[in-house]
Amino acid sequence: MVNVALLVRLEAKPGKETEVESFLRGALPVVQEESETIAWFAIRLGPTTFGIFDAFPDDTGRQAHLSGQVAAALTEKSPELFVEPPVIENIDVLASKLPK
């Protein structure tokens, strides 16, 4: 069951769009190893705007993800890739549909 989530908004620096896309695609294998990350999506919202949406059963899982490898790499790469630091929003999930 999914009860909480994160929405992360990322604005790529001019000319860094391909690197941001590559970074996000490269994060998938790491996230696949996180047992408490129920769903994870790397998304493109526009030419320079990207995002991550991920969902968890509880806040413990969400905090584990925020303390994990992808979050650390995102923080490390932020000055190089993004106009501003990632905007991270904690979300409460009211309803969801997931594969069985």
C-alpha cells in the first residue's frame, strides 16, 4: 500500500538537458534495489523541466529514500546540472492504483 510520496521538480541549466535525462535514467537501477520505494518515475515536464515522483508505504520508507544513493547523487550534481537546488515536496497519497 502507498501512503506517502515525494514530488521533486528539477530545472536543468541551459545545455544540460541531455545530462539531466541521462542522470535520471541512470538512477533507475539504484532505485530498483530500494525495497520501500513502491513506485518511482523520472519525468520530463518540458524542454528544461524534469521531475521525480516516487511513492512509499510510510514515512520510514520515504526517509530511507531521501537518505539513499540517488538523493546523495542529486545533491552532489545539483550545482552542475540545475538552475536551482531541487524542490522536494512531501505528499500524502489519498488513493492509488498499482499493478498486482
